[in-house]
Amino acid sequence: MGHAAVRDPKAAFEVTKDWNGIDQIVLRNAQGASARVSLHGGQVTSWRNDRGEELLFTSNKAIFKPPKAMRGGIPICFPQFGGSGSIEQHGFARNKLWVIDENPPRMHTNVSHGKWFVDLLLKPSEDDLKFWPHSFEFRLRVSLSSDGNLSLISRVRNINGKPYSFSFGYHTYLSISDISEVRIEGLETLDYLDNLCQRERFTEQGDALTFESEVDRVYLNCPSCVAVLDHEKKRTFVIRKEGLPDIVVWNPWEKKSKAMADLGDGEYKHMLCVDAAAIEKPITLRPGEEWTGRVEFTVVASSFCCDDLDSQI
């Protein structure tokens, strides 16, 4: 079960039940920051700073009932992000019941130092293999640092007899003051696929990405660090990633959000999805191979600017 390399009597690791009686893990550091992870989907459903402010968006109309994934938090999109066919959109991992991994393999990183974490495990069911006939072990570590940073590490191992490919995304719903007050830095000059234009390829022309209408884009070959600046809340989300070349940016805007049963009218103003992902070039694993994809979220004062990005990675 998850534990910390540095134990602090004020910090906590707790297993509780959610609204459906499914186990969820609450990680809390000594300063009072917290993260909540549900075994339904391995989904982070809450991340709060040391003042108790919620940093992830969850819709007031979210449906909290398996097998549907909850709209909000950080759903895990595997083995596909978007798409169609025999697998549902965004894959099945976000709808499955994960288990706490009691005996995880050793992490080849110092990630546990000063962090409270939980290790989760997903293996395919017989039904999963009917739709996606590839055996895998998916290990997920969710960590909360002493500084209140949230990190997720996914490790997918091919235990199949043949190679296979998949796409992936951390579908992250950030809580923001107002979509018109937010900009993203770090995506300038990059190519992107526009899902509102049949995935046509464009090049970002702006110095920063701002929002005046619906956006659904896959930015390609992104830097390892991007920043989401919220002018009104005077805070910046810094997103660092590894093993995930793409960034998905999504906001449904007014018209599309009204057609979504699990998103309230006007809620689009207070959410922005910025997803570390691997989409354009699917990940291919040969038998026995393992892929790792990491993302870390930090919140800093809004004085942080894009010029600092490279120095902070």
C-alpha cells in the first residue's frame, strides 16, 4: 500500500468510501494540502492546496455512478484518447475498478522522497480482452509532495505475446476563475491538430493561447513544461510532463456544454482541460516492454512567467 519515505505525524494516508461505497484514498501533507483518488477509474477526484481551495474542476451535474466516468478531476484515458470503434471514446481504464497495488515493482526514481503516495493496479478483464485483445499491467502512482504538488506516474507493461499500440492522456480538468481570464504559455509556434476542423494541421500564431470560443486542439511535440495563467485568481498552474509529447487543450464553450447532460449551464467558464497526452504517434510496446508517462502539477503565484519555464524544469 502507498506510504511515504518521510513520515510526518501531521500528514495522512487514509482509505475511505465514496458515494457509491467504492474505496478512495485521501493523501494529506503536513501543511494541509490534499488529494483524493477513487479506485473507480484510478481517477483523481480532488486536489486542494493548504488553504483548502479546490484546484480541479468537477461539474455540479457530474454523474457519480459506475460505469460512467465522472466529469471532472483527472480521468485516465487508455488505451485510446478520443477515437471510436469497438472501444468507447477515451478508452475503458477510466470506467474500471482498480485495486491498490500491495507489491509494486521498485520505481526507478526518487519520486517517493518527501511524498505521500498510493500505487494502483489495473489488469484487463475477460470482457476487456474481447474488445481490445491485448494483455497489460497498468500501474499508476499518485503522489502529493510536501510542497503540495500533485504528480501521476503511469507504467504500462505488455504481457502479451505480440506487439500492440495505444494512445493515452491525463484528461485534466483545471478549476479556473473565468475562461476569458486565462491564458496558456509554452505552446507558441507549435503545430496542432484542430478537432473542430477535421483534425486539420495548423501552426499556433499567438504569443499565448487565450479563449473566446470553443477550443479542441492537440498540440504536437510540446515542451516538457507549460503554464496556465489565471489572471483573476492570480495563480498559475505549471504542468511538467515526461513520456507524453502532446498537449490537448479543450473547452466546450456555451453551445456544446448545453448539450452535455453532465455539465451545468455556464460551467464551461470555470473549467479548462489541459491534458498531457500521447496521441499523434501511438505508443508501441513489444512483448515484455514497459512505457512510463509522468505529469506533475504545481501552483505558483501569477508573477511566474513563461521566461521561467526552462529554468524550472
